[in-house]
Amino acid sequence: YSLDLQKRISELQELENKYITLTSKETGKKCFTGSPVIYQKERKTSLETWISKLEKFISVRGNNLNYKKDVELATVKLNNCRKGLEGENFLKQNLLELRDKNSNFNDMIILQDLCFKSPFENDNGYRKNVQIDFLVITRFLIFIFDSKYRTGVETIGENSHITDNMQEYRKDIMEIISQSGLKEKFDIKESNIYAIMVYSGKNEINHAGFSVKSTDRNSGYCEECDEIKYIFNDNLADEIAGVYSHAGRKQKSIGFNELSLNDMCEISNSISDYICKNSYDFNTKCPLCGKDIVKRSGKYGDFLGCTGYKFGCSYIESI
């Protein structure tokens, strides 16, 4: 999919170069109001892929009592994936509305469902698989959004690995931009990248000993680090506009130059180029246990099976 992404970015850049100087005879204003919004319409997202796999697995194994526990597990995971997809769709809808209604975001670039190997290696030379729901590039900031659908109370601190992952994603994107040479070219700093959790559904956050409801504003603002850690989807447009305005003033005060659409496309291009060379296929992961799926042979022919079968995972796919 990354090649399609890179092609789309190039097409947008060509359009920008072609129409940026054209003006309307009636109004004298520039004709070009293109809004680069890039998400993959012709492929399934990671969650859509797993939903299809789980639905098929349940339909095949559902009536076999030998796989009752696996079907029950698959059903739970399927419901969670459906909720997650609903949250992602809410977030995407709100981002598109933000683009259409707020002039600061008319030309933002939205990259959806990025799956790639981290640019950082651990001591054993392993590079972690990274999956980012949405990466949004604007004139002053780059936003990393991770969508969560919750119907109960989420206690900040109980799932510290989630917030830790968000900060790791921030470093990953910063390193990718740095490797491309654009960090120095555009003087991009880590403070230009915001990693934010976006909660959907009827939700409540237990944060710092008090309860924050989805109707509250600026609920995730942290004065110590001058960042928003989480927001609710219903408030996304206002929250992000506020972050952008505040960050824009701050960036201008330290001499940061506002990015042009060409600059934004160049950053997008560098990220997509990295993904082209370092992507991982979400289809090769088992939706039940997360281990790799490999081609195997049986008495009825070849099939795809989970490598975790030795540990009790019975997930298979027909070829």
C-alpha cells in the first residue's frame, strides 16, 4: 500500500505546483484550495483486515464444539475490533470536518493506518512493529493520533504501556524525518510532534485522582510538559484547533518558519518512502494471539496456520 501512498502524495504535489499560481478572474483569489487527505480506499485497514479474518474463522469453526474456546475468544476480539474500527471512523470523520471548517487545516495531510518497522533496534537487533492509526501533518505541527473506543472508565496510569507506546511513536517519526535530512532542512523539533490518544464512546477518564467526562474541555492538558495527552472525539475539532493556535504562537516566537504545502508533501513523501522500505504486512499476524501466520500443509492440502499452534492457538486460514 505504501507505493500507492507515495504515488498519491506525488500527484498532490504536482497539482499544487500546477495550480498554486492560478487566480480567479472574478475574485482575484487563488484557485487552488486542494486538501491532501491520504488514506487507503482500495485496501483494508489493519482493523478491517482482522475483522474479516475473525468473521471467517467464527463462521468456519462456530459449529464445532472442539473449538468452542477459540470461537469464544475470537468473538470477544471481533467485538473489540468492531468498536476500535468505529472509533477510527469517528476520528477520521472529525478530522475531515476539521479540515473543511477550519482554515488552518484546509491543506493538512492525513496518513492513515501506517504499519512499519521502528527505525530503532534493541540490544538483540530487533526492530519493533509500529502501527499508527493517523498521522496528520499541518503547517506547524505533526499529530500522531491513536484511537481508542471505550464504554467504561479508563484510569490513566493503569495502561502506562499505551502512553509509553505513543511517546515511542513520536520518537520513531522524529527519527524517520531526521534520517531523511528534513529535520535540519525545516528545523523540525520533537516539540513539533504531538502524540495524542483520542477516546470515542461514552467515556470517563480517572486522571490525577478526579473524574473527567467526555463533555469536559481541555481534559488531557498537562501544564508541566505543555501538551495534551488525551482528548475525547466529540471535542476533537476545538481541542486540536486550540493546540494548533497555542503551538503556532510558540513556534513563531522561537523563529520556526511555517511549512508550505510543498514542505508538508516532502515530509509526507519521506515518511512514505521509509514505509515502502520498512513496512510489515499486517495480514501475516494471527488475529487471535498476534503471532505470525505461515503456510503449512495438511492432508487436505496447503493452508495458512498460526505459528502459535504449539501453544494452543488453532487459528487457520484457507488458501
